[in-house]
Amino acid sequence: MAKGDAVLFELPESYLALRAEARALADSVRDRAAEADERDDIDPHMRAALARSGLTALTVPGQYGGRGERVDSLAVTVVREQLAATSAHLDSLFAMQGIGSHAIGVGGSPAVRERWLGPIGRLEAIAALGLTEPDVGSDLRAITTTLTRDGGDLVLDGRKSFITNAGDADVYTMLARDGDGYSLVLVPADTPGVTVLKPYQIIAPHVLGDVVLDGVRVPADHLVGVAGKGFRPVLDTLATFRVSVAGAAVGMAEAALREAVRHATGREQFGTTLARLGPVPAMLATCWTEIEMARALVYRAAAAAARDPGEGLHLSTMAKIGATETAGRVVDRCVQVMGRFGLVRGSAIERLYREARPMRIYEGSTEVLLDALAKQLVRRFSD
């Protein structure tokens, strides 16, 4: 193992090779990271580099050009850990190809799969998933977007909010109320009636926006999965990709620690290096310990999700909570170690500070996920 490498928890050789591929990609765009991470549209340089790497093939099944028979949660997680350590923009671009398209692979019609999964895997088309709305976040059963039928068409009306890749996506998978149930529908971005708005920008700039659906018509074969059972492919997506958020969080935390150690070992105060002064050594060691604890859970959860996404969802949820909360603590502690230098706008540590914070909210806030875990725990011990 090279000096400075993280403990790899005995990952199989194939995953170590993927890790090296992802690190090489991240290193190749490192000089572009600061600029890309401040954009609210897709950076063309990052997109071209990611496409050349071939890593987005990991986000689609092998039948459609993927690098495995099905999407491998551990592979995606290992890649995100490396990409997020360098660029949140690059990490999001990679991850959303899977998050936006996974339901298509699970429940799309043959024609829809053939049309979209190959281009998505090659990054020729950008994917997005539309779940949340202006007044609806975690409680997806409260959505107001509607699906009706008119002859052979599916008709969508409503507004989706805080949608990653909005404005740059070529295709959206949208959740809508369908009578007494909920259905998932594929909507090409150029369909008449689709309008994208950019009403906000979050603390860590992100490709984000609202998608307005006004009488949007698509063919009946654009239904994804079974009518009225739209939560099934959504849950399949979460089961496969939720743990990868945890991988990205570990990558960010480790990048922050690397910045703090570099600063603390190179700066002298009161006749010694900062790394040997007062509480700083304990702060750094605590960060390292927490990162390795988080990584161990993340890899365990990702391996379980790779074997059986549904059975491992509780572990993925735990990993998402644990790793994102760890990243928040670690990055904050590293800013403190770096003092005023940790507050410099545009510096690597300042970007990590802003980028780590949203991870505790998106794809399930910590509090919502803890509530779901508690209910599952009670059921398990009540049986």
C-alpha cells in the first residue's frame, strides 16, 4: 500500500482497479474542480473527461453497455468516494447517470431501454429523477403532479422542484399521482410542455432547478414499471444508490483531513508545528478514526446492496446517516484546525465545508432516515 493511502477494508482486486481509475480521472481534472464546483450548469470539460473515462458505464446494466450484468452498488460507491474528494460537480454528474436512469433499467419498456440506457451509459445523454415538489420533500405520497390518460398518451401536469440536472438533462423520470396510486413516467426533455426554471441556488452551487409539466404528452410505453406501483422502481433506485452518497461523504471527509494535516504540519506556532500543539493532534486523530469507522460501514453496506439491494437497504440507510454526519463533523473540525485559512472563499477546505452540509439533507435527511430505521428496529425486535 502506498504511503498515505486509506485502509481499503480488503476490497477485491477488481474494486481496487476501479478505485485507481476513478482517482486517475479525479487527478486529471483537479485543476478544473474549483471552477466546476461553482457552476449551476454542467461543466463541458468535466463531462468530456468523465465520458472518456468510461466510468458512467457502471451506472447501467451490461445488456446496454454497462460494465456488469447489473449495476453494482459497491463499484459505484468506490468511484464516488474518489470523485467527491476532488469535485462535487464531477461526483454528481457521475452519480446522477445512475440515479436518473436506474428505474428505466428496472421497469422501462424494451423500446425505452434501447433508446436511452446506451446513451446514458456513454454520457451522450444526461439523466434526471423528478420526485420532490415545491411543497413536498420526504413525504412523497403528498405529491400533486398528476398522470391522466388520453387515448394512447400519458398526460402529466404539475411542478417538480429541486431536481438535479434540471435544464441540462435529456430525459427525466417523473413520479406522479395516478388515480389512487402513483406511477413513474419517462419524459424526454424536449417534449412540448416541459419548462425548466432556476429559482434558487444552494450554498454549494449545483445543477438544480424546477421542472414544470403543462399538459406533457408521452406515449403509453413511457410508463416505467407497473401503473399505480411507481414507488417500487423508486425504492429499487434508493436501494442501489443511497449507499453511494455515503461513499461520497467519506471521500469529502478524507479530502478535508488531508487539507488540515497539510496545513497543520507546515505551520509553526509557539515554537512547534500546529500538528503538535494543544488539542490539534487529538482533533486530527479523531477525524481519522471517524473516517475509518464510517468507511468500514459504507463498504459493508455497499457490498450488501451489491448482493441484494432490497435486503441491504437498512444498512445503506445507516451508512448514509453515519457517513454524512461524520463528514459534517470532520470538515468542521478541519476548518477549526486551519483557523482563518479555513475560511478563505474558494479554497479547497471552504468548498468542502459548503459541499458536505447538503449531504445530510438530500436523498433522505438524517432525521427522516432515523425515524424510518427506528420503526424497522421496533418491528424486528417485536417479531
